[in-house]
Amino acid sequence: MSMSRSGSGTAVCGRTAVVLVCLLLPGCASAERTRAQIPAGAADDWLNRTYTVTCDGIVPDGFRATVVDGSARVPADGSRPPHYEHYDIRITAIASGDVDGDGEPDAVVLLDCSPQPSNGVVQEVQLFSSTGRPLGALPSPRTLQGDVQPPPVYDPAGLSVQDGEIVAAMTAYGPDDSHASGPSVPLTVRWRFDGQEFVRGSS
């Protein structure tokens, strides 16, 4: 798939066979992404560290991805489902602010994951305390609109922390949208951390 305690943070997704691979992904965002929205003051640590990534549930048990300058390529076991060769991981946004209520700035990291071979991108957002301890991940974009597919796509420039809440600007697919055209409906989702899990707030 940037902060102050109560202030706004800055926000640091052919051929038939290829299209079918993209459609099989559980939440396929556009493979064409803008450059990572990383604020000038962001700590280099978030662009150079090891994350445990599930690729939005494609690999339920997760795998370790060591990013360098915000990206990583992780080999996959092609003999086991889902039979990909590798995963391309990229940090596309970092937001900062107090989410857990301890008065210190936490980090919200948006990671893009592109399983290969495919032209699809899925996203996940992970939260880390001011000490670097993992606090969890936001619920998958697939949970936001029931059975509507494909799911909304995060806007890297629209990720922030405001008044203790994670605010995520997204774009959802409307009835006339397609994979080719991409989503067109603006959507803002707010999440509050209750100490155990993320609870959706009012938008």
C-alpha cells in the first residue's frame, strides 16, 4: 500500500491471458501507479526495512519482504498455489501521526504488491507504533463494498492521520467502470485504532 498527534498528516495501484490473470486477483488495482508519495521528512527506515506482507490475503501466512529504497522483489514457490514466480513490493505512501493515543507519532505504510506473472496490483496498509512495533493492518479494501468487485483503490496522495484517525482517500468502481477504464468514484474511509483492531469511523 507521514504525522502530528491531532494534525493532518502528509501522504507519502493486452493479451487475453494476462487480463485473465489480473481478473483472478482478489482486488486487482491498476498496474499503472504514480511514483511513491513519500514526504521529504519521512524517515528512511520505512523505505529500508523488512515487512511481513500477505499481498492482501493472496499469501495468507505472509512472507518477509526486505525493501531497499522502497521496493523489493521476493521469489515465490511456483510449485505451490497460487503458483506465482515472484512478488514485486513497493512502498507508495507513508503517513505519520498519533493513532494509538500515546502522544507519539505512529507510521501508516501503504504497500503495493504485484504478483508475477500478472498485470495486477493489490494493496495493504500496515500500522507501526512510534517504537516500530507492528500494530496491525487495515481491513482489506475487499471488505468495503460487500460483493462489489473489483475493490476500491487507495490514492497514495490521500493517506493521512487526522485527529487520531487514519484517513484514506480511495477511488471506487462505479457501474460504468471497468478494469480497462479504472475506478472513477471518489471515496474516503476513516479508521480508528481501539487498541486491538481497526474500527471504521464516519466518513
